[in-house]
Amino acid sequence: MNRKYFHKLYFFAWAFFVVLPMDVQASKQSSWSLSDSKVNSSSTTSLDEKSNQDQIYVAGKAGYIGGSVLGLGVGGFYKIKPHFQIGISYASGSRDLKSSSDEQVDRADFKSQIVEIGGRYFTNESFAIIGGIGQRKIDFDLKVSSKSSYIATKASGSAIVSHIGIGNFWKMSTGFTVGCEWIGMYIPISGSFDSTVTDNIGGENLENIRKLNEDLAKLMATTRSLQLLNFELGYSF
């Protein structure tokens, strides 16, 4: 089992998480919404009464939740002012990197998930500025075997992250909302990481592999991650 192979494999993991798209890699994220309807001048409903309608919004979403990891998520928001909502969301996704290898790989799984508390401020009927704080977790699980030998590694990075993004969300008269968080960024505030390597071969290259795995875990805990095109469909009531 050659050292160059592990360098190549960790390069692919780093590229999927950081380069494709910058950290363009998918968790979280959160794109929930609803903007107020215009008050018809001929309506007998007051502005205060209108603001109290459709206060709860729930939605499902799909998109790049962090780098090039595609994920799915759910969330719910509560409207506290006509143009401002607060809520909670969760998203997770995974990517199989086995196709990137040229040796016997039993598994090479990259996973990302995020839980977030956040808000949306609408500057007009559809455009929103999104912000929040959450917990992000990234895992990379690898096992390579050749004949009677094997090496298995696990790298995990966890971080408290701040989130900022922009998006558009369009509410229909039926109560359904369609929208997209076009772009968002997760910025680590604090983090921790864990790295383990097991094998049955030993040798001087093992220490190099341990170092590579630890560097990857540290990267996953400390790097910023870009999320793109988180589409969502929701309903308000």
C-alpha cells in the first residue's frame, strides 16, 4: 500500500471539501421564508391584523450544504415581524469518493451535517438576508485493503459556525413558498477534531498516514465552507 496513493486520496478529500467550491463543497442551509403580502387599500383588514397571519413556515430543501456535498434538509420559521423571521433548520449530505481511487477501496465516505438557529430579514417582497449560528460536523471514513493487509482511517471535525447568505423566496396565494439561498458562507468560531488510524501492516509510512489524517480532521474543523443553490419548497400557515 503505497504512500503516494494516500497522498492522492487525501488530496481528493481536500478538493471535494475545500476547492469545489472553495470549502464549490454539502450542510446547512437554511433557507426558509415568507414575505408579507401587500395590503390592498380597499381591504378591511388592518396592517396589524395582516402581520399576524401566516406566522409559521415549514419547508424542505436541497442543495450544496458545504462545498460539493449535496444534501437535504428541513426547517421551520416563525414570523415575529412583517419582514423578519427566526427559526431552526437541519441539513445533511454525503459523498462517496471510491470512484476517485485506483486501488482496492472498501469505503471512502465523506459526510456533512449542520444544525442551525437563524433568521431572515426581507428587504422587499422576496429578497432576504440570511444569518445564523449553528453546529457543523464533517466526517471522512476510509478503508483500503490489499490481499491480507489493510489500513482504516477516520477523520472528524466539529465546529460552532456563523452563517451569512442571501436568497429570494416567493410566496404564492395558496400559502406555498418557493425559493433559493443563492450563496452562503459558514465561518468557524471554535472547533475540535478527532483522528484515528488502524492497520495490520505497520512500517514507517504509517506515521505519515496518521499525520495526513490528522491534518484533514483539523481542516474540517477550522475551514470556512461555501454553500450554493439551496432550493426549497415550503408552506406557511
